[in-house]
Amino acid sequence: MIFLEADNGQRRFVFVHVALPLRVVSSISADGTPQSALVGIAVTPELEIIFDTVKSSRKYPNLIGRPACSFVVGWDGEQTVQFEGIAAEPTGPDLKRYQDLYFAVFTDDHRGCIGPASPIS
């Protein structure tokens, strides 16, 4: 487990990240239909959620066109944390920094570095 502490300006909390970092991201399609997908995630100390996707996936055009998305993290013991936020496709030095963090969790997964893949954070 990784314990991350963050101060969101109002309260302090601890986020517990379990060993299997697979979560569901939800986005909205062009026709307004909600869509969800299982993704691998990494989390920064600032509680930024990092995940990757390929441009041919449903979630990529959803998040580019409508970047609002949500995650539900956890479910063991019926305890969850809901994250809502805006997805962004990093570039330049930010892309490298996020890739390094992501591949520290997924050491055998380099989809985001080859072919049509595009990491989203």
C-alpha cells in the first residue's frame, strides 16, 4: 500500500492506494451517453490521477472533447473516494514526468510510449 497525504485547502486526508491499481474512469460521449472503462492508474503526491489510453479507444475522444471525468477509487469494505476533475493530455516535460510516474507503477507496460497511444493525466 502507498499512503498519500494531501491538503486540499479545507481538510487533510489520507488516500490509501491498494496494490492492484486498476480503477474505472467515467466520461461522456459526443451524444451525451456516459461511458466507463477500466484503466490502470498511478497517483502523484498531489493526488493527480495518471492513466493512459490509446487514441482509438472510446475514452480518448470523449476526454478530448469533454474533459470532465470521474473516478471511484477503492471498494474494499465498501469504502470509496470519488474524484471528479478535468482530464488533460500532457506535453513536453510534463508528459515525461507523468510517464515516469506511471511506468514506476506499471513497469512492464509501455503502451504510452509506442504506436498511437496517448497518456492522459
